[in-house]
Amino acid sequence: MTAGNGSAAELERRTLVLNRLFDAPRDVVFKAWSEPEHLIHWWGPRGFTSDIEKMEFRVGGAYRIHMRSPEGTDHWSQGVYREIVPPQRLVMVGSWADARGNPTTPETVLTVTFEELGAQTRLTLHSVFETVTARDAHRGGWSSSLERLVEYLAAG
């Protein structure tokens, strides 16, 4: 049994793992995650705009990203960087929040790894959510964001 939310099978159902292959070197893909001037171009589902309210890219540093949907709905993602191993790995803990910075969802840990494959990079995103419904909602958002990242890097 796992702490908090049931069996190992339930934990597996709440786990999101996405893999993407990028036609870009690992250093370039890592910079797209670690530098705000790149992040704003792809963060968030298709049609969303994003701006960085805070990005202290260091272990223990905070981030807060404001996203606006095509319909004008505002969303904030915020958290703390737990681990940074350039250009191999990022670990962040974060949640959704309201406009004042109050968390509105349980925190989740997001792990992103960057595997060098010659001139390409395999990115793996891993996170465990509080429910299967939350996992599925994030699958759509992250899949769309990663597709935007593919396009941003290709245009580079």
C-alpha cells in the first residue's frame, strides 16, 4: 500500500508519463524550460498566452506563471524548484493558485528529464496526481504544451 491514496495500482492510475522527441540538442531543450524568454512562447495549452510573474531558476527558487485561455479565463501555476541538474533533469513541486497566490489544488511533483540522442532530445515528463480526473486534465494540457514546444524549437 502507498501512503494516502490506496494501492500501488491506484497510484499507477494517477501517474502521468509523457515522452516527446525533439529535433533539437539537449542544451536547447533545457534552455526552453529554464529561461523565461523561451518559456513564454510554449507554456500552456494551444491558444493560451503565458507570462512569467516570477522565475527564480535555482534550487529552492519560486516560480509563478500566469496563463490566459482564448476565452479570457486566467490561470496561475506556481511552485518551487526542488532539483536542477543542467541539462539533464528538473524537479518542481507546484499547484494551481488563485490571483492572490493562494493554492487551489494539492501540490504535485513534476519531474522532467532530458536525454541526449545525438542532435535530438527525448524529454520525459512524470507526475502523480491526486485523482485520475486531475491526471487526465493535465495530460491534455501538458500534451498540448509539449506540441507547442516542438513547434517553437522547430521555428528557432
